[in-house]
Amino acid sequence: MIRAFVAVVLLGTLIPEIEKVEARLPKTGLKPVKPAQVHITLKFLGDVKETQVSPISIALSQVACRSFDARVKGVGVFPGSRAPRVVWLGAEGNFEELHAEVERLLEPLGFGKDDRKFVPHATLARIKFLKKEDSLRLGEALSDLSGVDMGTIRVGSISLKKSTLTPGGPVYETLKDVKLRDA
């Protein structure tokens, strides 16, 4: 079995900007995502059999969504500021259509539709526990970073990714890249 997900990989040109944002977050209480691994998850598949990789790849290659421009901006938390668990980087663009298309293509393979409303974002850090002073620092950082605007990127492909959990954090491997049709 492998842990798998479908994602939009952020361009390498954004890595220095992601590093700058992560550097402004509190150092304790947060587990940052390595900037080169920051991505927008379209659908988490969970544990899948290796024999499912080929059918999933074939299904994803049928994606009908066209490439589009997206804006990467804003920093916030899920589920909310009272008990944050995830620090995210916002994304605006045609992600909802792309997410719906991925769900449509994978549903016949036994992957149910997501229960929660899809909110396009890239996880910057995960939070297990924050001391009061770290929570205050996070609130100040979020206030300062809420207007961050990293500009526009071109979303021209999606990737089927394998996630291997290690003590140093997850390691991602691309199993299949699928190009979107030109707009």
C-alpha cells in the first residue's frame, strides 16, 4: 500500500517567497512544510494498492480542465484562530473546477467525494500544540502576513504523488504528471 494524493505543485520560483513567509512564523509549536514540498492538494486518496496506480493515472489523464492562471496570496489557519491546526497559503483560480473534475474521474475507481467544501490552499505548517505566547506570536504573524501576495502562476498540470512518512517529515514522489489542456 502507498499513501497517495493528487496535487498542483507550486513553481520553484515561489520557494524563496515561501521561505520568507515561513521565517516570519513562530519557531515553536509549528512543524513547517519544507518549501520545496509545498503544494495544493486537490484530493487526498489515502492508502491505495500499488496496482491502483495505473488505473488512477489513466483516469487522471482524462482531465478536461484547461490550464489557468492562479494567484497565490494570503496566509491563514484552519479550522480557525481559536484552535488552529494548519497554517495555509491561499490560492485563487479555477481550482474548484479542477477539484470537481478530479473527483468525477476518480469516483468510478471507488474514491468517494470529499465531505468538506474544497478550499484551495497550500499547507505551510501543521500545529500540534501552541503555548499561549506562541499562539499570540502566531496571531501577530498572521495579521502581518494576511496581505501577502506572491503573484500569479500558471497551473498547467496536476500530479499523482506518493507520500512516505518519515521522522523528518513526509517525502513526496511524483508517480504521474498530467498536463492540462491549453486555454
